[in-house]
Amino acid sequence: MLDTLLFDGWTSPVRIVVMSILIYGYLIFIMRLAGKRNLLQYNMFDVIISVAYGSTIATILLTEKISFIEGAFSLGMLTLLQLFIAVMEMKSRKFSAIINPTPTFLYYEEEFCEEVLEKERVLKSEIRNALRQQGIGSMEKVEAIVLEGNGKISIITKSEAGSMDTLVDVKDFKQ
């Protein structure tokens, strides 16, 4: 056992090199077919697919019982499922509402939305951190802070608020 712990012959390393080249090429091919949507901001299902891709690729590369065709089929199925979800989101508002979390206010009308902060488990210190990163030094300059469906924090300053028509899909927006 100890004699094979560090090196067990060239068969596995050669297989890993060949499978890596094949799977990498195939992954580029299916990503090109899937289109540019895969490069947009991630939502919850895009993250799930990314993790599934990584796990699948690792399994393909390291499990000798899995052939290239089986691995390619697995990656292809994940891509088809992702495309199906994307098409359904575009065609059905109800489906999209189920799949995509609604953006919510963390700060609006000059006060923190305490219930939302607690429900979404967002700390005020995280909000202040986001403000500092945007170069905003005072809450007095902030019109609204939104927790987007993808988990990112959007900050709208009073000087840039304008008509605020970009907030129409945020939960509890009053115009």
C-alpha cells in the first residue's frame, strides 16, 4: 500500500490528461452553444449549475469507470436543464417569479428595513461596508439600498435617484 501511495503508474495520470483535454474542449463547445446568458450575473440556479459542473468534471476526470461519452452526456444534460430553466423564465412570469427571488429594500425612505434585514440575515455593518466601497461616506446621501435576487447589494444615491423607475420590480416600492 505505501509503495503506491505517491505513484501508482502512468495509466491514471495519462487518462486524466487526455480526459481533461477532451472535457475542456467539450465544455467550451457546449458553453458556446448555450449562449451569452451563461455569462450574465448569476442567479441561484446558475450557481447550482456551476457547482454541479465542477463536481461532474471532477468525477469525470478522477473516476476511471466513467467514459468520456458518459461525462459529456452528463454535462450536456446539465446544460440542457439550465437552458430549459432560462427559456421557461422568459416565457412564463409565474415560473420566473418562483425561480427568481424578488429584490427587496434594505434601506428605503431614510430608514433601514429592519424586518428584511433580519429575514435576509444582512448586517448593517455589511451595508456600511458596501457604501464605503462605493465611496459613499454618509447615509444622508443614500436614497435606497436594494438586496438583489442574486444576493448583490445595489445602492442608489439621492443625487442619482432620478425618477427611480428602476425600482418598479423591488418589493414594496411606492412611487
